[in-house]
Amino acid sequence: MSHLPKVSFLIPTLNAGGILENCLQSIRRQDYPPEQIEIVVADGGSTDATRQVAKKYGAIVLDNPRRGYDSGKCVALAGASGEFVAFVDADNELTHPDFLSLAIGALQKYPQALGFESYYFASEKMSSFCVYLSQLLHISDPIAWMMSVQPVRVGIDGMIERWTFPENSFAWPMGANGFIFRRPDLGHIGKDDKFEDCTVVVEMAKQGRREWLRITNRGVHHYVVSGLWDFLRKRRRQTFHFLSLQGQGAPSWTQMNPTVPGWLACLYCASVFGPLYHTAVGLLKTRHPAWLWHPLASFLSVGGVGWGVLTYWLSGRNQEVEAKLQPRQKLKK
């Protein structure tokens, strides 16, 4: 690589002390020059050890007065100085020490790409339910999985994979969990803005930048949930967040010609035969037993959406409520 640019890892946190250290350790294990790595943590007022853990690994810790995860991304972005910015959450772990060097090398080789997307891989520290959500579904929610399209691989150059949206649809959610942007592409976002990572990608794609990159067998372990109760609560929080953005007129990937409309995806997940059919298909295709979680996860996803809608209408719809909905996670021993 002729030039090693500075990379800022942006991490929004709120009471993430039980899982953050695992994320920061994986960043510090990178074979990239440490002086060219910056970690910016935007904390929403944690009452646990989150800030102490962040400072232990040399992170810049900023206050996020709005407390939400997406507002934290804006705060972290405003405080970043890297030429590239990597959005990671506290529940992410980079899979390989060469992850960053390979990703940045790919982005330098293909300047037309809008960014770099991580694969999600299983880890021995995950429950089988988490493996199902992160590795098998990738999108971590059966409703969103039903609505999303399948990306199209347009080329491969060694380990570098080039991907794009299918014709006439941008309904593939990405932009977080190990996603890397060029900092100038996000120059229009200020620390007080409303931010939705999937929306940023859709905006670039609509302007003609439809291609993104992946690296074969590289990505993150996404410890999205520790169990069923965590999943239900996260679906509640995500639904609350989605409705908050819709109330402000923000565009969503779910409006970009999804495979099925949201109401039909919910109906599918509430049924018996649809989830059982895809369970059978998944087992036959991958031989992975974690597909057996699909019927239960589908039912719980609908329950989480309903709970989130009820919370949204009864809560006064303020962001302080959304921050309180985020469950505290712990890594499996």
C-alpha cells in the first residue's frame, strides 16, 4: 500500500461495559500502524464501566447528550480526524488482525465504491440463537430479512469482492457493524444532525454510486443479542427508533422497493407455514441447525414490533425514552 491513511473507529455507547472491551481488543490487535488508528467513543451517559474501559484502550471519549446510538454516531463523527471512518458498535469484534489493512487497501484500489461492508461470522462466544441472527440472517431480524433484496456480486479481484444493488431496488440495509466510509462522503453530517447509516448508503446509491466492497472471509463477529429476551427488547427499541425517524420524514431503505411490504413481512412472521418453510430451506441449503430458531424468532419479531409501536404512542416519543430501551449486554463466558 503506497499510503496508509488514518482511520477513525466510531463507537456509540450506553452502558456497554459488559461487552465493549472485546470490541476494543480486536481493534488494538489490528496489524495496521497503531498511530494511524483513532478510536472515538460517544457515550450517552453510561452509569457502568463503559468510559473507564474506553479510556483503558486509548479511546477519545465524547459526551452524547441526546443519548441515542444514532445521535452518538454523529457526535463521534464530528470528533473524528481520520480519512476513513469505520462504524462499529460495542457488540462487534473484528475477526482478523488484517481486517483493516485489507479493507482500506480495497477502498484505495476501487475509489468508485461507496464503502466497505463486513461479513458477519459466528464465534464460539456466541449462543446458537445469536449465530442464527448474525451469520445466517445477517440482518438480525426476520421481518427485515423478508423485506430485503439479495445483493449482486459483480466481480472478484483476489480477496476483494465488488457488490451492487439489484436493478430497481436499494432495499439492502447496511452502514454499521464494521462498515467503512470515506470521511469526505459524510462531510454534510454535523454532530446535531439526525443520522441513519442505511439512509446515507441509499442517498449515495441514488446519486449513482451503487457499488460497495467486501473482503472474502473477513468481517466482524456481531454479538447482536445474548438471548431471546434481549432480542425482543431490541426489536422494541428498533421499532421505536424507526417510528421516530418516520415521524420526521426521514427516508428508509424499507421504502426503496423491498421484496415484500412491511405489513406482509409481519404477516409472514406471525404465521406458522412461512417460517417453517424457510427453516426447512435453510437446513437443506446450509445444514446449520441454528435455522431451527427461525419460527420462534419470527414470532418474537412481530411481538417486538407491536411492543415498540405501543411504547412509541404511549411514551411521548422523546429520545430519552429510546435511550432507556437499550438492553445491557454481556458477552458469553
